[in-house]
Amino acid sequence: MSIDPQPQFDLSFNNTLGVPARAAWYAELHEASDLPLLVRWAKEHDMAVRALGGGSNLVMHEQVSGLTIKVSIRGKTRIDSGSSRQRWRLGAGESWHETVVDLIEQGGSGVENLALIPGTVGAAPVQNIGAYGVELADCLYRVEAYDTQENQWRQFTREACEFGYRDSVFKQQENRFIITAVELDLDQEFQPRLSYGPLQELANLPDLNARDVLAKVIEVRQSRLPDPMVLPNAGSFFKNPVITSETYSALVKNHPNLVVYAQPGGWKLAAGWLIDQCGLRGQSNVDGVGCYEHQALVLVNPKRAPAASIQAWQALVQGAVLERFGVELEPEPRFWA
Ligand code: EPU
């Protein structure tokens, strides 16, 4: 095997929440063809396998068991799809944001609303990343992954990915599939998606193009969300809860200012608003773990406290929201032990 797994590898700078963590075993994957051998090595040693991208949606415990495979497969190739859309094949280890900027510079569009989301291309389908009225599912053509259970390569069409709100088959069947490549279908002709509040003002701009939207999205994100390189965080820490019409009617009676979005079959609550209403925005615990001062949904970890402190703050926030609104918040990141 051309890659030798290393024991006790420090992951503290491989997770954007900045928690101190070590992988029992670690290997960095540059070539997809090395993956079957790595997986076999782990099985021979009776170890679980996990794929690591940018570590931007993870809470790692101090000791991460098994073999952690950092997916660093590069590549950005335009392929002829025979359709009017621009098809791109991307290595899973590419930076998502750099890819977005690159594809837009090359004349594609459809991903501009998803700029500045931290993490890698390969991690994007796991969460079905989304922002400002667009989600990855809207432009995804196909995912290539290795099935560590069946020891075989698999191709997933968009339908086979079973995308939902921050959800997919890759998240549901945790650690089963390791994504090595993603194919996107971009628009040749720019179609603005400006439904989200701060983007609406672009609608009147003459000759609006994808670069204008890209610049606006970057500006909005930079003004509202902390840069993980400066202030450790994992983006939104909770999903926005989806509730039934009955729950909505009951809640809005007591909370007439409730922030909600209509959804097929129900309503989606703004978790950030719920947390803010509990007075937790800008508050933190003794370890410094707390809710970001400009966006309560983002949990920040300025002192790089361990997972236990993160979970303690998570429980405090969930308890406060449950008590005040009777609503359960579900964490968005995945937990690695
Ligand atoms: N709000 C408050 N106080 C807060 C935070 C938010 O009152 O402290 C209110 C806002 O004023 C607004 C509403 O809550 O009326 C929603 O806030 P925002 O527009 O910031 O969006 P969000 O629902 O909190 C979601 C995604 C983000 C994505 C934005 C924009 C989830 C869990 N989060 O946040 O995604 O960037 O919409 O589309 O769906 C992520 O997943 O990591 C992420 C950052």
C-alpha cells in the first residue's frame, strides 16, 4: 500500500470548532485508487473508517477511534455532457468555496449563492449544503463514492442521494460511503435566485450577473458569520426545526413575532431567533463556549475547549428553547467519538 496510516494523529487543526482531538489512526488520501486498500487495512485491524473533509461540520471527541481518512483528492475537469448545461467533475478534496469562485470565473452559474461555505467538495453532498434559497441538490448531477460495507465503487444519481434539508443517504448511513468525486451541472445562462432578503436589492441592478451575486453573498456572510480561522465555529449548530401547522398555530398565539418560513406540509422555524429570544446570543460558559454575538445559531469556541464543553453548551441551549417554546433543537454537526 502506498499510504501508511499513522497512529495518534493530532486533529486539533483539522476541525473548524478547534476542539483538541487525536485520531487513533490517520491517513491522507490523494488518489481514489488507494481507497480500497486503506479500507481493507482498517477491516483487517477491526477498525471503523471515517472520511474527513474540511472538518467544518464536526464535533470531535478527544480520542477519535478507528481510521480517519483525510480526503485530499484534487481535480476540476469540464466534461462534455451533450446538454446545454456545464458539467464539472470535481475531486472530493477541493475546497468548496475556491471551487465556487473558479466555476463562476469560468462562466458557469447556479452555485453563486453557496459561496464561502466552509469545507470540501466531497463533504457538500453529505449535508446537502444550502444557503440563500439554494441547496447543493439543485445543481448536483452525480456523486462517486466507495461503499466500505460492500467493498465496491458506487455512482449516486441525484435521486439516489436522497437529499433533504441538511440531509442525504451519506448522512443517514453514516461512515458507509466515502465520497471521492462530485459532478455538478451548472447553468450556461445565468438565472438569478434572489428570494433571500439581502439579495433582493440586487434585482434592480442592470446587467446583473453571477459575479455580482457571488460578491453580495460573500459580503453578507462575512458580515454575519464568524470566520472559523479567526473564531472557531462549525456554522449553524442546530437545524431549523420543521413543525406542523398545529404546532405553529399554538406557538404563534403566545409568540406573535415568531420567525417562520412556509414549507411544504408545515413550517420551518428560525432556530437562531428562538435561541436569541432565550437571551443566549452573545452568552457563553466558563470555557468560553457560547452563541455568537451576531448570530445565535452559531456556536463559537474561542478558547478551543474540548467536545464536553461544546456538548454542555448545546444541552443548555436545547433546554432553554424547549422550556420557552416547547421545541426540540437537533444539532447539525456530526459527532465523532
Ligand atoms: N435571527 C435572530 N437572531 C439571531 C439569529 C437569527 O433573530 O441571533 C433571525 C434573523 O433575523 C432572521 C432569522 O432568524 O429573521 C433567520 O436567520 P438567518 O437569515 O441568519 O438564517 P438561519 O435560518 O439562521 C440558515 C442556514 C444557514 C444559511 C442561512 C442563509 C440552517 C441551519 N442554517 O440560517 O446555513 O447560511 O440560512 O440561507 O439552515 C449552516 O448550515 O451552517 C449555515 C450557516
